[in-house]
Amino acid sequence: MKTRNLLSKALLIGTALALAGCASQMPQTQVTRFHLGQPIAPGQVAVEPRDPTLAKDLEFQSYARVVQGELNRLGFGIAPDLTKSELVAVTEVRRSWRPTGQARGSSLSIGLGGGSGGGWGGGTSVGLGGSMSFPIGKAREKMDVLTQLSVQLKRRSEGTVIWEGRAETVARDNSPAANPEAAVARLASALFQDFPGRSGETITVK
């Protein structure tokens, strides 16, 4: 009986250590939000792409559903189309690649109502529906992929950006964590955590 109890405890400890190891391997997410410091009343919202030509793109639609789910959780009603919503969530997903171990290039910046830029030195960025290419002789290198999700919440009647955020994470390419939909779901959850968040503060979400 004592031996059986010891074996059971050993199995429980082993399982706990394995789960802790898996959790520690999950990529971290960097999140930055900006807002006007005023309460944001939930209302009818429609999610649209930053690039209007992607409105019917199946890949974008899968990401839009993720963002819609987070907004719905926060009490925002999902409008059936853009014309019936006072709020618009302008959404963009970008993915960039670099050789594993390569130092990151210029920093990313974001500001309320402004543009965002920067990226990895030597990396290749693609938008939804784009293609990816590598320099000759680099195709077999191990690659990391940076996935970025940015959302602007705007009032349609005024065209005013009332909240803006960006979340990004890095994972080894072709790993489960780098799967586009899984990555965007993780980013969206972090982006809308404790909404609206502290304006101008960058946090790390594990």
C-alpha cells in the first residue's frame, strides 16, 4: 500500500512538472494599448479589415470572428453589417519571419489615431492574403515568426479613434504556437485583457 501511494505521488509530481514545462514554453505576448482615459460604453460594433479589399477574405474572416468573440465577451453587440454599427473595430494581422537567433531590428511604435511601423531587420512581412519568400540559400534555415494583431476602435459618426491596441508574439515557425489562428486567438485574449487597460503602458502576458 505504501509503495502504491509513493507511485501515485510520483506520477502526480511528474504530471505537474510536465504541465509546468509546457506552460513555460508558451510564447510571451507583448501588449500596448492607448485610449482617451474616458469610459468606453459598449455598443453595436462591426469588425472590418484595415485593408478594405480583404473584407471577404476567408483568412481575415476567421481572425475577425476571434476579435468579435472578445468584444462580445466585453458586452459589445456584434452588428450584422458596418452600416448598422456606431462602433467599428478596424483590425489587422501581420506576420513577419526572421532566422532563429537573429537580433530584432527597429522597434515597433504605436499611438492613438496614428500609424504603426517598424519590424525585424531582414525579415519578410506579409499582410493577409500575401505570400512569403526567402533570400536564396536561406530557405532551409530555422525561422521564427512574429505575429501581430492591431485593433482600432472608432466611432463611425465622428471618425474618432477611442481605443487602440497592438499585441505581438514570437514562436518557432511550424510549431503549434505559430499556427495563425491559435496565435491570433492568444493575441486577442491578451489584447482585450482588463479592457481598456492602462494607456501607453506595454505589458507582458504569459
